[in-house]
Amino acid sequence: MTEKPRITVVDDYDAMSKLAADRVADVLTANPDAAITVPTGSTPAGMYKELVRRINSGELDASRAQIFCLDDYLGQTPEDEASLTKLLINEFLEPANIPAENIHFIPTVGDDPHTAAKQYEADIAAAGGLKLAVIGLGPNGHVAFNEPGSGPDTRTRVVDLTRESRDQNAAYYEGAEIPEQAITMGIGTILDAENIVMIVSGEGKAGIVGEMVNGPMTNDLPGSWIGQAGERAELIVDQAAATEIKK
Ligand code: PGA
């Protein structure tokens, strides 16, 4: 990366989760109506647990936040058990009592997903733009479903999934077959956010984190484009995932 995000190395998964929850809380405290996007997968589960605890104890008010889903499989509805949005509903939106009218599902069904994707971008703009994008990093360097080959100008669109990502995500559903296409916010959509927080944990991600931070910004490793956001982006990484970062 030529420009670098801020890099915060924390002890472990719990510390990463709490700090990520702090970042969400800071944005919502400063701007209760903020539009934010948050990821699915195994990494954010601890952050959601912490946010739900804070919201239900009254420490944090998220009742006015506008939540935009980052990505999902084409053809799966938020009611489908095998959708990413369903995971988000179960882990965060429902236990945190986020009002239904404040939840923006990424358009996965319908005759014209391309037009719907453009409308989704317009909806984000109408909500004032994203104040915060929390994202993860896939083992192949993907961010949301921006697979290798995705550039910094990509917007919300339909994408083909790699075999690797489909196998990775099958683990969330006890080995179910994962659809071949998805709809995802683009790298450009994410880079437009006022703040970007990337969370990464575990020794299994150490190699890709090292490649991302030490190497150039490249479409081969879409997560590397957060370097373009400079100080607006923060990589929160636990020690196990930070071992390959060169000082
Ligand atoms: P994970 O997925 O949190 O399950 O590792 C991250 C990602 O693919 O973005």
C-alpha cells in the first residue's frame, strides 16, 4: 500500500470485537441518524454481541441508524435461512431491535438487479452517504463480495463468486451449496464512506493481511484499496492476524 490505513493491533478477538463496537458507537453517538454498513461472516459475531449488549442495556441508542446490507447471494431473500441478510437479522438486527423501516436490504430478487443496484446506490446517497463501513477481509483478499479483479471504482453490482468464496461461505450453512452469483456494494461504494473499519482476526488471515499491508494496492487483492482512504480507514487486527505485517 502506498498510502496506509491506520493500523490498530489488539490482543485478541474479544479486544477486536469491543474496539469495533466502540467505533460503531462513536459514529452513532455523534450522528444518531447515520447510515452505516456492516458485514456478515464469522469475524463480526463478537462485535454484534457487544453492540446488542450495549443497545439492550441502554448504553447505546441505534434506533435511528440506517443500516445498509453489504452483500448477499442473488436470488436469496432476507427470509431465506441461506442468505447473508438472514445471518445479520439473527445476529444483530433482531436482537438489537433495529426498526424495520431503517433496514435497507441489498436487492437480491427481481427482474432487473442491475437497475435495482443503481437504486441502492441512490438510496445510500439519499440517506446522506455512509458515515461508516465496517468490513471484513476474505482469505482471498475479497471485501464484501468484491472478488479478486475488483477495482476501486466498482459500485453496487451483480458479481460471479469464486469457488473459494463459495466453499468458505458454505461453512456458515453446514456445507450447503452456495449460489454462483451475488450482489455486493462495490469497492468504490465502500471507499466513499466517511470512515472505514476493517476487522480481521486469527492466524489463518495473517498471510493475506501481510500481503495487503506490505504490498501495492491492486485489483488482485481488493482489500488493499482501503489504502486509498488513508486516515479515514482503520484496520483493527488481532495479534494472531498481524504477524506478517512489516513495520
Ligand atoms: P469471515 O469472512 O469473517 O467469515 O472470515 C470474512 C470475509 O469473507 O469477508
